[in-house]
Amino acid sequence: MTPPNNADVKFPTRSAGIVRSILLPLLLSACKLDDLESALEPETGTGQVYSLTTVNDKTVPATLTQGNVTFEIQKGALTLAADSTFILSVVIRQAASGTSQRTVSTQRGKYRQPAQPTTAILLSSSTDTLTIFSGTYSSTAVDLADLTVPLGDRLRFIRP
């Protein structure tokens, strides 16, 4: 299957940050499921589950390119558990050099609220205490900005 016609749209350099900071690490830990490709879903867990709706203000499915590689973010989910852990999981189609594959990529870590009461949220990787996202949350939406790139990529999740 070929990427959508808008796959050749180039995004500003800061948008490429999502490829470096989120998609590449997720792809490195990705689980390729060839036999179940049509049934790929983001991983979720126990807690409040939010669905990914936009990436850098583009409605999901959203296409990002870096060089000759196209990443289509097809769907995603963010789970915030009561024990202050999170699961960020996305279904991605990666296309390059005439081939494509779909994967489910998942990142886990801890989240925290800097002070109570607040709507602020910080997400840190599970391998260290580096804060990778900051944003706001409510019972219906979570807005995150990537802190690993200068202008920050934006992700919006809503609760169905």
C-alpha cells in the first residue's frame, strides 16, 4: 500500500523532532506483527485511556517525513494509571524505498503533577528521570509538548 498523496509534504525542522524523539525510539522497540497487521491497535492498560487525535495540529492519521522516510501515525493511545505510570502507544506505517511496514510502538514511563491542585502533567522515560513531555490534562483531554526538541512537537489526546 502506498502512502497518501500528501506524503511528500515537508514539515518544518521542528516537526522532524517527533521522528527523532518519539517515533525512532518507539520504532527501535517496536513489535512487528506481520500476521496480524490489519488488526494492529495501540497498547493500553488499566487507567484513564485517551485516544490520539492530532500530531502538530494535523488530524490523525498524520503523515510526517524525514528525508526519504515517511511515517504515517495511524492511531495512538495514552494510558494514565493510578500508580503514576503511563503507556504511550502508536500504530505507525513506515515507508521508504518502495517498501512499507506497520508496527505498534510503545513507550512507558512515569508521570507526575508538579503541585496539587493543577492541570499540569510531566511524563518521564522509564529508563531515566528525563522529562520528555510536559502539558496539561483533564478528565477529557491531554495536550503534550515534546521537550526534547527546541520548538516542541505537540500531541493531543481525547477521552472517548
